[in-house]
Amino acid sequence: MSLGVQARVMPRLNNRVDYEEDERIQAVRQFIPRCVFDRVGCEDGLNGLRSYRRAETAQGTLGPRPLHDWASDYADSFGLMAQGLYAAPRYAVDVRVNPRWAAPS
């Protein structure tokens, strides 16, 4: 709030957790090209996003679900933001973004 952002809690978009994960990942894929990051100030978050990956199966191949480790918190929070601001703008009604934070056009 001290940064000028008023936020609301986004309601669940679907009752199936696996569907929500897929939707969140797709929202990030669409949203991230529009983002600009401060390399120093966002270092931990960027490391978390880079480290987010799929879990391995017992056979050593990549499975369909994400691995839930330390990077999950970073990726899930960024994904929820992407859903709220980009993929589901109807839920972002009360969010005001400071124009100084926006990427140059």
C-alpha cells in the first residue's frame, strides 16, 4: 500500500488444482515478455523463477506436474500476479500500477 498499489484477493478460478497450475503457467508465459526486472532488487525472485521446473518421475523423465521445492513460492506468487493482472483482468479491478514501474514502450 505504501507503494501506491491497492490489491484485492483473487478468487479461485477453478476447483481443480492441476488446472489452476496449468492456467497459472500459461499466464506467466504470456505476461513475462511484458516485464522489466531490476536484476539486483529482484535477484531472489528471478532465481526462483529460473529454478522452477517439472518434477521427475521414478523413471527419471520429466513428469507433468511442477516440482514443489523452494522455487515454488516465487513461481506461484508471480503466477498469481500474472493471472490477476493479465490473464484474468476482471479480478484486477482495484489494482493501480505506478507508470514509473512500466516497461518503456
